[in-house]
Amino acid sequence: MADTTESELLAAAPTQLFIGGEWVDAEGGKTFDVRDPATGDVLLSIADASAADAMRALDAAVAAQDDWAATAPRVRGEILRKAFDLLQERKDDVALLMTLEMGKPLAEAAGEVAYGGEFLRWFSEEAVRISGRYGVNPEGTGRMIVSQHPVGPCYFITPWNFPLAMATRKIAPALAAGCTVIVKPAQLTPLTTMFVVGLLEEAGLPKGVVNIVTSSSSSAVSGPIIADPRLRKLSFTGSTEVGRKLLEQAAPGVLRTSMELGGNAPFVVFEDADLDKAVDGAMLAKFRNIGQACTAANRFIVHESVADAFAERITEKVKAMRIGRGTEKGVQIGPLIDEDAVDKADELVQDAVKRGATLATGGKRVEGVGTFYEPTVVTDVVPGSDILTTEIFGPVVSIVRFADEDEAVRIANDTEFGLVAYVYTRDLARGQRMIERLQTGMMGLNMGVISNAAAPFGGVKQSGIGREGGLEGIHEYLNVKYTLTPDPFA
């Protein structure tokens, strides 16, 4: 309902754990607070799961696994499609809830509802397309059958910055493949994910197929689940540092893992680029989600012949951006998620300026209530500055110059990360060379936004393992089995 008030929405929002098809309190009735980063006010107090609660969730997922795997693909797909339809009916409510707990402008939250919903629709259609193959072996002595089967119970740890899309991007392919799941949403933004799980329940999902455990301590609930031999898949979206630790925990059980980790995206503008389009693309690539995205452009690598013009145009746009609570009309920059995020952005900017960069606009926190940081542009960033090697996760444009294509490629690839890159050029051959030369899992060629449910999302190097979305996404939740049978004509 578009006219639902904040208080009405919060009053109806789930606050308990969802285990075995039931909304239940955490062990001992423990709770923790979820706050609005724009005001600091408590939105809701929700269940704070213990290790025992986590194991109850895994028990439920394991108990439901065989029946769900045996459920007809069409039935699995129709439940996902029903959840998609319900999400469209409640899209305004979900967007508002997301803005309240995460802070992003309401228009962006609505965009995430549309994007995140597409994973439900896409994988509802992929559920019936799981296939295998049959053929004669090369020797002609038998027949080879290759089939695909659900991995089994999965554990998902999702981040705070896209609380709907990061949940549906994992849940939808798992359900389509026939896997049961336990979801541990981020402590800072659990409400949207809980709401979506409620929609799946309403869509007719059998008990135990999806379970959600919210907790103030990720390690307390994650450790026991990951260590249990019944778990067969771990998927995490978050920092590379945490991803490394989870991979270590997954190693003893040789778990299938999907890791969507940190980014340090280069945004390369060549001398022949359409500057108007490059600036528009830069605004999208940088300021979507207030810069709090692993796909956010981090390093603007601009040819020296157009660097001044690019900086001037983007600075003009950045100065005009409106800061405020995401629910306010016309706001483009909401709060960062917490004080730590503000401190990090400010430290990176100040370090760049001390090393010789020029502060074109912004560059400080916004005084008053909430965790706001001014949209910022720093130009002529000096090599060795922390801002070039550290993921900013804030509304900061950092511009560095280059002289030729080889230098641009060297700067772009000079990072341990390789999630996404953006390139602006009118030269088709150069664009093709960038596809070949840039060490990245994804690339936007004259495009500032690339995420799509129909495309494989993921990186190389220390940006992760595996892919989410696209034709490839469902295969992360399937095991391949090869069977040899005798020659039926022998």
C-alpha cells in the first residue's frame, strides 16, 4: 500500500526468527535494536539468535531438503513467481522499510526493489531449465548420462548495503535448484530481508525450506552452522577480509562456496570519450547507494587532455546534490550506514589531500544528527594515496590522470581486486582491447550501471569466487553427476 505510514509499516514488520515455517523468539527472548542511520532513532527491537537457534534453523533446513529437492521444478518456479508478484504488490512498503533501516533515498530503494525482484522472476523461469546430457562414450561400449542435482542445505550471509537484492540473488537460485537455505542478514539492516522471507512464506513455500536467523554476532551463529557436516554450501557477500576467514572455516568441510567480496572499480575516461555521457555515467557509478556498493567506481582514471573538463563538470553536478533523510523528496545523498563509515571516508579524503590532491568540493562530515558525509570530489590524486588502494564505500570521487592507454591499464589493474571496471571511449577497437586487458569479472563499456538479474555477477582475483545471476547463477547450487551404463545393444 503506497499510503502506509512509517509507524504502520514498522508495527506490521516481522521481528522474530523464522525457523521451520514458524516465527519464533530467540533463545531467552534476547533482542537487539535496529536504528535509522539518518536520525539514530531505534526502529525496532528484533530477535537476537544464539548458537542454539542457529542449529535449530539448520535442523529445519536439513529436514526439509529431501522433499524440496523432490518437488517438481514447475512448482518451485511458481512459488518464486508468486513471491515476485507479492513483492510488486508491496513494493512501496518494502522500499520505505529499506530506506528507514539503510538510509538510501526512497527512489533508489524503489530501484532496488525492482532489481532484487527480478531475481525471483528470473530464477522462477530457470527452475524448469535444469538439464543434463546423454551420449555414447567414445569407445562405443556404454552410454554416458550427465545429470545435475541440488547441492543441499545452504547458508547465506548477506550485507547491509542491498538488503533486498543480496537476499533474493542468493535465495532465488538456491530454491530454484532444489536447495533449502538459512539466511543470516546483516545486523544493521535485517528488516527488509525478514519482510521478503515473509513474502516467500505467503507465496506457499513449504516449512523449513527458508529459515532466517538475525543476530548481533555473526560469528556466534555462523560458526556452528559452517562447522556442521550437514551444511553443503556457503555463500557470502561482504569484505574480502571476512571472506578469507569464512573460506578458512569452510575448508575442513570442503564446502561449496560463493564469495562476492570487495571491489576497487576503475572508471577510465579516454580522450575520445563523450564527456557528457562519461560524467552522467560517473554519477551513476559513484553515487548509487551513496557510494556504498562493491560496484561503485572508486578510482576515476582520466586522460590528461580531458581531466580538467571532466573534473569541472562532475564537480558542478556534485555540488548540486541534495543531502538529507532518504524519505525526503528530492534527496540524492542519504546517510552513510554508521559512524565508522563516515570516519573511513573522511580519513581517505584527508590522506589524499595531505599527499597533494586538490579538494574540489565537499570533504567533511555534515554536522548534526545522523551519519552524513558531504558528496566530495578530489582531483590530481597522487600515486600511493590510500584512496587509490582502499574501497571508499562513500560519496567520494577521486580523480587521477593518465597519459596513454598502457598507463591507464596499468593503473586500473594495480589492485588486488577485480570486480568491475568502467570504460568510456568512442573507439570500438580500444573498447575491445579493454575487455581483453582489464583484470575484472565485469565491465561497463560506455555504461555506468551494469547489474542485471540476467547477467553473471562476480569478480576475479580477491573480489570473489563464483557467479550470481544469469544462466550461470543456478549452477552454483547444483552438483554434476556422471553415470556410465552398459551398451544397451551389446
